[in-house]
Amino acid sequence: MTQNARSRSILTLFTASDNVQCHRVRMVLAAKGVGYDRVDVPHGKPPEELLEFNPYGDVPTLLDRDLVLYQPALICEYLDERYPHPPLMPVDPLSRARLRLACVRIEREWLVQIDAINAGGRSAEPARKRLRDGLMSALPLFKASKFFLNPEMSLADCLVAPVIWRLPMLNVELPREGKPILDYGERIFRGQGFARSLTPDERGLHEASN
């Protein structure tokens, strides 16, 4: 795509076709019903336009006219404030802090295991076990409410649901006791917003695993 980012009049997201953090941001955009220009970035090959505005060349990167954001949690919170309906963060400071902390833990404890699984090699199987154990340790949170940590959908769901979506592709099978986690996923997956958040690659990988 040759159009310079500074001349764009529409929200632009540089995104990978299969990446949890990118999917997370796309879920927020879908939940808000916000139209945007999606620029798919091949793994390890950031286009010059992206490098011009993000010195790290990583994704997701969001362009909103003169504003450039390139940290997933920051992008998600910006979008929630920029487009306040429906709200995806609790109102009170304590609940907001708990949600932020949960997302940090998911990034540090679950997403690193997904990276290890995708990398393959001898570290993949231990990473599958750690991811399965991490999900099972969070089972009470999946049982407590319709959504993760909240009675309504929040930014936490926009991170958790992409993880659950990828479990079949990652060959991570939960024990029978983990059914509430899978049930949670199915509730999210049936929503039109989730369908809009998927790239063709993400949709195809899940369908191929069934």
C-alpha cells in the first residue's frame, strides 16, 4: 500500500494475519463497530510505511491521523476511550486495575507459551502443558461470570477469546473439567463481532482443526 500514513483519513491498523495481540485489537474495533483500513504485514517483513512511523516495525500498530500507537494494551485502551460505546472497561478504579493486571498476567503466562509452541522444537510440548495448566488455574474466573472477570464484555475478553480460539490449532486439549472454558469461548465465537475480527487465515486455521 503506497498511501502515506499522514494522509490517511480513516483509522488504519497494521496487523498480522494470525497473531493474538493483533486479533486482540481487531476484536476491540469489531466490538465498537469502528470501520478501519487493515494493512496485513507479513511476518518479519514490515513495509517501509510502517517503519516510518513505528521504529520497531512490529504489529499491531494503529494510525489515527497524526497519532501513532504501537503497544497492544495502549491501543486497546485508547480505542475504548476514543469510541466509548459500548464501554469495555469497568467504571471503578479497582475493577479497572484488576482487569489490567489480568491482561498483564495473560501476556506473561499464556502468550509466551503460545510463542514457544509456534516456535516448535523440544520446548513446544512443555509449553502446551504450561498453557493448559495456566488456563485450568483460571477456571474459577470462567465459571464466575458470563464474561471474563465481568458480567459484560470487556478488554479482557478481547485478549482471552483469541487464545481460546487458537487452542485446537495449538494442539492444546483441556481436560473434561475445562468445559466451562470452552463454553465461554463458544459464547464469544457466536457473536457477529468476533466473526468480523477474524482474518481469513485465522478462520481457516480453526476450521481446519475441526
